[in-house]
Amino acid sequence: MTATLTKVKNNKVNKIIVYELPDFEGLHREFETDVKDLKKHGFDDCISSLKVIGQPWVLYEDNDFGGWLEPFEEGDYKNIEKKNNAFSSMRLITDDLINPQITLYVDESYKGKNEPFTKETKLKYSNFDNKASSHTVERGAWILYTDTDRKGKRLLVRANEKMEDYRASGFNDTISHIRPLKAGRPIITSKVRWNEQKEVNEICCLIDEFTVENRSGSHQEFTRTCSREFESSVMHEFKFSNTTTIEAGVAFEVKLIASMSTKISNSFTVEKGKSETVVEKEKVEITMPSKFPANSKTTVRVMKKEYTIIVPVELTIWQNGKETIEDGEMRCEVGNSIQAVITSEAIKEKE
């Protein structure tokens, strides 16, 4: 089942919006906490589409979280494929879902061969297909399936929960697919600490040069102003810390308002794993000299100043009702300072 994401404001809360008809039509209800019996809310056995904002929800066939279950992570689901056309209760997953881990055991009571898993896995590609008899969940919330590709009977298991014997639940030696539930997308704000910026690796490089000799005894002047165009650039690159909890695909905006010592006044969107660098280019027009003294050699050197600005960035991450702070780094490769350096010297007459 696929989903599209809904943009939300910074006051994001975990909630689910359920609709009577497909395509988010008909009657609807909003919930922010567990619902043991949808009949009490006048919405039993009628959910046909839904939107999840924040943490995932698990919907159950029976009330009191019983029977067949179906998990829904953050996104919009415009057409729900329902087993027996029935959802009668709903549970919000409030667990910390970052860095999930589950350990499966071949024997009951956490004995025998065991293996930890941290990602969704088709067990037919491992040594644990239809072999698990117990488990411990170290982190996160997981769905266990009896068939591969997220099919068959399923079981929700959560952090700090242990199941020492699958026989009582009918899952012994039947687990073929395991999947950790994903956390809702975080809201991230950035604060660029420009007062702590460092400027390094400054160089001046020659990008063009030409000379004009006036060997006449009189002053020479062009009737038209002469100019040339050169390309300048600024590259912004964001670097995450080695211990970041931000996952690939998460995006946020970085405001680039520098101190008066730089010419940076911009912003760009960082998307983890996809768009962490942006290059801005523009044309700079340099006016060339049009007057040349008598008996002189005029040299025009077009110079570009290049340097790197390194600035710490503070990221505030809001997810599942918790706020955390991470450090990042912005590197700005600046090459937008271009100017002409003009020198003139007398031409000596040959003796």
C-alpha cells in the first residue's frame, strides 16, 4: 500500500483522520489517542481512506485491538484495502522508532541460535525463515508476518516487550517477514551561527589578462566603453554530524544571512541524502579602461578572490513530542569577488 505525504505546520501533532469513503470523501473523524471501540464514535467498519500525521497507527479488525491488524505510517491513503471490510479499533504507536532492533531466537525462552535485525527483512534470504520461536525487542515497534512480502497473519511487537514462546499465539516457526515501523517525519528548524564563522583558504587567482601599448606621443581614448563578462559562483554545502538521527529524504530550510563581511544573502533547502549542496552562478561585468596615456603600456589583470566560510549550524528536531538538538556545519565556497587590477608603465624609447 502506497502513501503520499501531507505538509503540516510546526505545531505538528500525532493524529489520524479517517474517512467514510475513498478519496477522503464522506463523513470523517480525527483522533489523537488510542480508540478501543470505533462504534462509540459512530465510525465502526466504515473506514475507506485515511491520513496519518506523525507517528504510525495500527488499525484492528475487532475492538480492544483484537483480530486482523494493518499498520499505517505517515502519509495519505486514498483507498484502503480492508480485510472483511472491518476496522473497529485503532492504536497510536508512541514508541521511539529511531534505530530499531529485534532479536529472534530459534528456541523458546530466548534460547538457541539467535540473530539481531535492524531493518525490514525477508527471512527467506536469511537463516531464520520459519524458524523463530521467541524474540526480544530492543528498540522500536515491529510487525511480524507469517508470509513474505508483508503478507499472511501479522503480529505487532514493541520495545521492551518479550515473547518467550510463540506457540501460544500460533506463530511458532512461521515468521517469514519482519518490518520496523517508521517514525513520523520530523520538523526541523536551523539556526546558522554566523557570529562563529571562520574564513579560510583565501586565494587570489588570475582569470584573464591583456595589455595595450600606446606608443604615440599623445593621449589615446576609445570612443566606446569596453567591458567583459566573467562567471562568479558561490557553493553552499551542508554537512551532518556523524551521529545524526536525521534519515534520508528528510528536508529542511537553511537561511543563509551572513555578516556584512560576506555577500551571501540567500537560503536553500537541504534534503538528507539527495540535495545537500547547491551552487549559485552569475555573470559579473567588468568595465575595462578606455583611456591610455602617451608612450605607455597598460596591463589589465582580472583577479578573482576565492575563500571558504565555515559556519556551525544548530538543528532543532521535533519528533513524536520530543525536541532534540544536533550540530551541523555549513561550508560556503565563495568565488564572487571579481575585479580588474590596472597598472601602467612608461615605454622606454630605444636608443
